[in-house]
Amino acid sequence: MENNFSDAVTAPQSFGKDDVMTTSYQRIPLSDNIAFSEILDSKLKTNHLRIQFLQPLSEQTAAACALAGSLVVSSSKAYPSNAAMNRKLHLLYGADLSCTIAKQGDVQSITLRSSAIADRYALDGESVFAELLEIVLGCIFQPNVTDGAFDDTEFRIQQMNLLDSIDAEINEKRQYAISQTYKTAFAGEPAAFSCYGSRSAAEALTPAAAYAAFQELLRTAQIEIYFVGPAAVPQLADTLKQAFAAIENRSVTPVQFLNPSPCKAEPAVVREALPVNQCKMVMGWKTTYPDRYALKMMAMLLGGTPSSKLFANVREKMSLCYYCAANYNEAKYFMQVDSGIETENLDTAQDAIAAQLDAICKGDITDAEMDSTMMTIHNTLCGIGDTATSYISWYFGQFCRGTKLTPAEEEENYRKVTKEDLMAAAKSMQLDTIYIMECKEQEAE
């Protein structure tokens, strides 16, 4: 699905939760493929500004863009070192400025995150957010660059941090197993790659190459800007519009957030021996079933709650796994079950996991399981609005899907899901990939 900015919300909308709290939300196009979303909630005490650069995930550009994002927020012309930047942020009541790199299906997201206390809480009435905004825009449009290259000292520091992030992916074995599963399940698709890029690509980068990547990001990325705070900041949208209008020759590469992956004719089985004390197994299924509510609810009933079938049966009753959880990746129409298992239980656990999915296919779903799953969904949706991050995640999800739902409307859609819908969702699942991390016992710690 490609998002059309002409469909943007331009008038405030209410966002209620049990008629206790109301939030104002509006999304304003600033120019083609750049939009500003304002989310106001009077209970908040901080202002948050997020600037998301969205582009197709590419093995060739992922590392350069990830490094460029980190470099942009580490220093600027006004604050030419990370130490100078941190000193300034500290003076703004400990304001925060950072960059996060993530992927959503086939899309890489480079997000510049900033936050500070709302001005009303400043001791001497300072305009804290105005200063923070000036810093953020200075980082983007007046970066710490000389002769077309990022500062070499800052570059080396951030390059090392990126390499550490890449290396850390293999150190966290559960997440590594999932990443390896994605490499096989989505081979030939952008979702197969790490949002950080490869180590070899990161090592080959130069200060000039990183700056060129950032310039390309400004020119070609879709840009979503979010402000969350207790009250509107006058002229904020106009200030952002004027700042981003300075980008020359914008030619955006469209992104597709929801992109089903074709299922393999036969499941791919990958085994990898590593020096670990506990085996990891990830099973992945693909589907083209259109009802996302049934799919997500089915995955939760299978293995997304403490009362789920996998937890209650495979882990507790059968004692086959240390953990066993299901998760549905909406962007790729992909469900994974990942587990930690002793070597001798691998085959038995695989059969037991498949049997729990088959039980849902056959309608073996109790009212208690339905109620417990719905209660988890309810609690999750009630948590939206507790933090600025939850607001941004909610509205960004709506943007990705092209929908304009409130959490209450979302919950009502879940409540309409029947056992027959769950059965149909489970039956639609086709086993695509099995990844097994085996114990290399002689090298285990």
C-alpha cells in the first residue's frame, strides 16, 4: 500500500478513552510527501518531536543511512562535538536528542527523536521547546560538515557505535534466531536485511559517503513529523514547513508498508550451530488472509498471552520449551513462533507447536481462551496515551494502513471476530521457514 498524502486529516479529531481523556489530533501536509502530525494531551508534562525518514530498506544503503542519522544528532555547526551538544541539552533541563533505526517490513525508518519539559514547567519561564527545535533543525540543515564530509572525529565514534549495534544482533541469540529466519523467509525481499546494514558495508563508509547518504535521504525519503505535548506550539507547522522547503530537488521514492511475501513451495529448513547452551527454533508461516483482526487475535490466542495454547500446553503441560511465543508481523503477513528448547526436544516441540495451530483450525477454542485474549487486547489498547511514544506508534500505524480509527473503534473490530474467523485465519497459514540454532556443545560457555 502506498500512502497518499492528499488523504491527510487537516481538522482536529478527538481521541477519547472511556470519556475521561480527550486528545486533539490533526495531520497537516507540509509539502509533497512531508506531513506534520500534532497530538495534544493536557496531562503530558513534556514536549516530544519525532522526525521520521522513511525509505525502502536496501542492502546497499542501510548502513550509510543508519550512520548518517546518528551523526546528524550527535553534533552540528552550532555544537561541533557530542560533548558540546550534550552540555547544551543538559542546560535545557536534561532535554533528549537521539536517533533510532528500525524496519517495518520492507521499510527502513531513521527517526530523529527529541524531547524536553513543557515550557510551563521551566523555572524562569524559558522557551525550552523553541531552543530544542532550533537545535534539531540546526542538526538537519546545518550539520557538522566540512567540505562535503561529516566531522571525522564524530564519524569514527558513531561508526564504532553502529558496528557495535550490528555485532549485538548476534549476541542476543533469541533476536538473532528471528533475524536469521527473516533472511530465509524473505530472501530476495528488503525485509530480509538488517535495518543497520552489514558490518562490511559499515566498515567501508567514509565521512563523505555518510553525508552523501544523508543528502539523498533528505531528497528521496518520505518524511513524517510528529509533535506530542500538552498544548500547541504556535506556528510550529509553519516553522517546519519553511525549514523543509529548503530541501532542493525532492524526488521521493514511494514506500510500501504492507507487502505480503509469497510462500515457498516447500518449507525451507535452516540449521546453524553456535556456541550456545540452549537451542532456538523459529517456525514461520505466511498468509494472504485479508482480515488483520482475525490474524492478530489468532496469533495471540496461539502464543501471545500467558493463557495461550503454546504457553499452557507446550511450555507448561508438556515442558518442552523454556519459552514459546507467537507473533504476527502485519507488514509481511507473516506469523512466527520462536522457542528455546533442549536439543532432544526439538522434533517433539515442532510437532506440538504445529498441533496447537491445528487445534485452532479445528475450532478447539474455549470461551475462556477467547475472553483472555480479548482482555489482553483491551488492556493494550487502554495503554495508548499513557506515553508520547504510544501516541506516535498508534497514529503512525494508522498512517501505514491508511486508516483513521480510535482505540475504541479498533477494540470493537476485535470484538466482532468470531471463532469461525479465527479458524479461517489459522487454516490460511502456510508453513514457510524453520530455523534451528543448534548447540555447538564443545564451544559452549
